[in-house]
Amino acid sequence: MTGSVGEIVKAISKAQNIALFCHTNPDGDALGSMLALALSLEKAGKTVGAFCDSPVPEKYKCLKGSDPVKMPAKNAAYDLAISVDCSSLDRLGQSIKSFLSARKQVAIDHHASFQRFAEICLVDSSASACAEIIFDVIREIGNMDGDIAGLLFGAIVTDSGCFAFSSVSPKTHLIAAELMKYDFDAAQIIYNVFRRNDIARFNLQNRVLSKARFFENNSIAVIIFETADFEATGTGIAQTEGIINGLIDIDSVKVAYALSEVNPKNFKLSIRTKSPVSAAEIANRFGGGGHINAAGCRVNGYKEDIVENIVKLAKDRL
Ligand SMILES: [Mn+2]
């Protein structure tokens, strides 16, 4: 059973101390959704903590109110814990304990792979971003302002590929139009979260894309970010985000993979597909998840074995 916006607003009104959580390695949707809800709850007179198990990536530090995001304090007692943009409990990483220790739990998410892990779950897999659902919640609370609107707008821009993905619906645009009535710089937000690059990431991008490998008549593409690439360019795994899009944008490419070396023989795998191939279904095979055209997981092994394996998985689906 899926909860309603009304149920969540009721749970919020009964609580005073509220903890918000987003997933590890947060993206603009996770952070923007969480911070927008935090601002709204603070305005409503609540005591709010916003928590994430990983540091805020450089590119999202421009988001209003991103400084207070921290690891939850041990033994903190909350009336209510709300997770945003998390498809399963383990996406909370080190925050699981403090999420579960609150008196009541709420999960707000938009992943098709969502697994129920809270008393109240508000899930809409047709939403292009979790921020679309958070918008409904904040509208019900009734205290939208320019700062909150800017955060939700940035979240939607991130997860919708700046309104370009197939997940974008008329509702996405209606929400964006509603948000733009408030005072924030939409063009600046799009630049910051979607277009902005820095020279180190530009160098990483050029280095890794120039070594891209193609299979099956250029329908499958693979790039690998190795520790040596990060060292040579002064970058890290956080700066790999989005580089894979350069592959899936190629007209012949139907499945694109980016492997990022986390530890020796341990890689983060990002998957982008063109429909009907499901990225989420491939990620599921490795215990990961995501959306139809964008998903991710962790993979262990020798890189060449992994490449052989994932190319075969793509080939079987074309
Ligand atoms: Mn999201």
C-alpha cells in the first residue's frame, strides 16, 4: 500500500524533531529534495536535521543550505525520520541505524525498484525526480518560497537531464512552471547543476572518453575510470558523474557502461540505455537498481572479466 501526501503531512504535524535522510553518494535530486523539505519544515517551526552518509559533492555545494548536511549524531532521538530518493534501506549507508531509531519512519521515493522499508511509503515511479513528490508535500504544508523552489527546480533539472529524459511528463513541466513563479535564478541553477564543468573534470573526460571501447557495431560502449586516470587529472569518483552521457548520446549506442575503480577489483558500474533495453534490469543482476534508462550497481572482479560479462548482458538484450 502506498501512503498519501495527507498521511505524511499529518505525521509531520505530530512530530517536533524530524530527521531527513538521503542516499549515499547523493545526486542533485537527493540533496535538493532533502534540503527543500528541510527548509519547509524549519519554516513550519520544526527542529530538523538533514543527514547523508557521504560528503556533499563540490558541484552541489551551490545548493542553498547544503552546509548543515552531516552524519547523524549517535543516540540522537527523533520523533520522525523521512528518507528521500532512497529505493531501499541499504541506500542509507551508515545512516540506517539512526533512521530506524526514530519513533516513526517515512520513505518518499520515485524508483521503480523501491522496496518498502518504512511505515508510510509515498512512492511514484512515474515521477522524473523525487522532487516532484516533495513538491506535492511542501505545497500541502503551504510554505513554498524562492529558496525552496530553487532547490526543487535544481533537483528536477538533475534527475530529468534538464527535462530531456523519457521520464519527463506534463506534470514535470507544470511543477517547473509553478516553481518558476518564485524568486530564484533558474538559468544559474541549470548552469550549476547541469552544465558547469571544471578543468580537472574536463581533462578526466577527455582522457577516459578517448579510450572508449565499442562493441557490436558500435551499439555497446564501455569506458573505465581507473585510479591512474584520477591520479593523472587530480580528480576522484565524484567527478565521473555525467561523463557516460557522452556515450549514450552517440546515435548507434544502445547500451553505455562506465566502470569506476573504487578499490582494486571493486568497481562502481553506471549504466545508460535507450529503450527498450532496461538499465535497471541489468543493474538488478548485480544487486543494484535505478530507472529504465539510467541505473547503477557495484561489481567485483578483474576489469576485463567484468567488461566481457557486461558486454554479453547488453548483447543478449539487443
Ligand atoms: Mn532521484
